[in-house]
Amino acid sequence: MLPALTDELGEASPETMVLLATTVAEVGARVEEVERRLGLEVVTFKRPRDDDIRGALSNCIDVIVAGVQPPTPGRWGEDLQDGWQFHSILEEDPIDVLSIDIFPDTPECVPDGGSWEKFTATVRAEVTLDGFAFKADVYVENRVRLDVQDADWNNHYMHVWEYHDADLTFRLTLDEDGTAVEECWLEKAVERLHPDDHHAGDG
């Protein structure tokens, strides 16, 4: 029945292209066939080189830490879905990111849905936060690594730097040609658990 209808449609409209598919895999193959017949260019997004990924992460960190101009008009910087998932004694406002130092291992990259057009890169890093904490919290806290910059900022606060060993997940997008990173932003920052600290990430 279906082949007959296909032949009939082809006779009635010679310009119509009819392709049949019975599985999801066949659908993809048929789409590629249509693109080939129409002379459309099929862009295959491949995993970028580690150097290119690291370069994009470095650019993103420069945007976050130093406020530099992003390298492309796309999305860069920090867009944390759940905030800094760190055990911290800093008051929320203001908190500045003083530095992000990535450990020298290869980023762990995962494509979205099998395509490298969009993907995530997770790295280990030390994040240094700059902010203010109540003096009492500084004196009693023993789970946070910090340096006091000003012990007598005012009657209540100290100015401190806080250090966090963290896993950072960046989200990246390639350009339409799949040849360069067009966007890169920090999506998730989770403190790494240490054997002697089972409460890291309490916020």
C-alpha cells in the first residue's frame, strides 16, 4: 500500500522527494540523503583540541576574574545555576572572585546528545574568593582555608580571602562551522570533599 502511494505521489508531483524510514536511525540517514541531494553542506561537529578548550576556559576565567572583554559576542563569564556550592563563612554581598587556578590535567569533556556543537568541560581548580566575614566566624571556623587581609575592618567584620578546592563545570558552544569556541561560561562550582570534611558544600 505505502509503495503504491509513494509511486502515485511521485507521478503527480515529480518535484516532490519521497523518502521512507521505519526507525529513528533511518530517519537520520534519510535527512543526510536529502541534504546530499539538495547540495546542502553538512557540518560535523568534532571534539575540539585540548589546547582550544583550555584557551576558551582561560578566556572565560579572565572575564570572570578580571572583567576583560569576551573574545566573541556570545555568552561568556559566570552563570552559576546553584551559586558557589562551597562551605563558606563569607557574607554573600559582596563576594569577588580573586582567582581561579586550574589544575594541569586534561578537561573531562562530555558532548550534549552526542554532538560536540555544545558540550561541558569539567576541571579541578582552586578558587580564591575575596569578601568579608564576621569576626566570630573567623575565630571559630576550622574547615575553611583563609587568609585575613584586615583583622579590624570594622567592629564586626574581617576582610578575608577564602580558598576552595573545587570541580568547575563550564558549558561551551562551537561556532556554526564547528571550528572555534563561540561561547564559554561557568555553569557549576562544587567544592571537592576531603576525607576529614564531610560537610563541605553546606553553603
